[in-house]
Amino acid sequence: MRVLYVSDLDGTLLNKNQELDVDTCKQINQLIDKGINFTISTGRGDSTKNILKDVHFKYPIMILNGTLNYDFDNKKYVDKMPIPNDVVIKIMQALKNFDYKTFEIQTIFDGQVKRIGINNWDKKSDCLALNILHNTEKSQELSQILSKIKGINFFIHKKVYSNGESFCDIVLENISKASRLKIFKEKYNFDKVIAFGDSENDLPLAESADEFYAVENAAEIVKKKATDVIGSCYENGVVKFILKNEKLYQ
């Protein structure tokens, strides 16, 4: 049976400094070198390349909540699914009076995914995703506004490394970590997917994976959807689970 392990980054695989521990990176490489199939599914964009630059990936990683993949072998982004420009303009108009902290677009420029302010967006470039940082108390209001806009999918989740703030990630309609994972599974002929996460935007992974494990520090709603709860991101819970599951140590 061909099994694929898929991990979120922030709050799941990364430490409290938003970094991949040296020991964790070493262990992941050892797993991959032993033939374990491992990849990433994250809401992050271009920063993912630098964070994971020392990992020996055999498969692309899935970024921006399923909007596109990054191929480490060829050092390029592939399979992008942008939001149509007319839909982006509708979002901007709908949120012109919304009290946000930052409102940014993720686009590809010179081969890199760039996050730019909404007012600096060149409408000739693709909009891969929109990111809105706001006070958590405004999340319900934001959700109500976006729910009225056709052609998009959005995920609101509390910011992992900050109190009182939440992110809203907006992507193309029907795009999510789940939809991208389904394509990935079929393309590479995996029989089973085991996924890991901590936040609300990982719930699509919980729905689409054969098994989904929440780290101990995960949001309660994520734990309730999980197959089980494993060790936290602060104690290398994901790697320890894979090692045990593959019987590489007892």
C-alpha cells in the first residue's frame, strides 16, 4: 500500500519561532530517504521555500491552501489556480468599509509568490489568494460579507502566533487543501493519506484524508474532527507519530 503523509506547517510541524527545528528536518530527511512519502499542505506562500529548503522532498508541496504547488526539483511553481480579476474587484468593493489590519494579495512576480498591498496590485497579474488580518471579534462580520460573493472559498482561522487576531484566506471557488490533496493523491497513485494539522483551515484535510491527526496544541474544533490527538508541535509530535506508525521505533 502506497501511503502519503501530509503535514500542515504553522502550529503543526514548525516550532514556536515559526521555524523547522534542525533535528526535525534531519528526521524528516531520514524518513524520506527510507522511502516514506511525505509532503506539506499549508496556507503559507513563498516563505515556505526558505523554511523547507533543506528537506529532501520527492514530491511537490501544496501551498496557499491548495491554490498551487511548488516543485523543489525544478525550483518552480506549478498547477496554479488563480481567482478571476472581476471576482477580486468585487471582494475589494465589498470590503471597502471593513475594519481590517492588513489586506494583501498573493501573486507571482519574477518566479516568486509575492504578498502585496491590495492598492498596489497590478490587475494584469494573477491573484492566487487574498489574505486579511483582522481582530478576531470581526470574524463573523467578515464571514457574512464574503458569503455573499460567488466564485470564492475562504477560511478564517485564529493567528497561531498572536492573541486576538485572525487571518482570512480567500481562494478560488472549490479550491481547498482537500481539493488539492485529492488531485495529488490521484496523480501520484497513493492508496492512503495520513494528514496532520492544528487550525481551522486544516479541517478540509480532516475531511479528505483517510486518517487525520491533530497535534495537542490544535484548536478544539480540529481535535473533535481528528482520528486522534498526537504530541504537540513543540515536542515534534508529527515526526514521532510517523516513526511509530512505520515501526521505525517502538
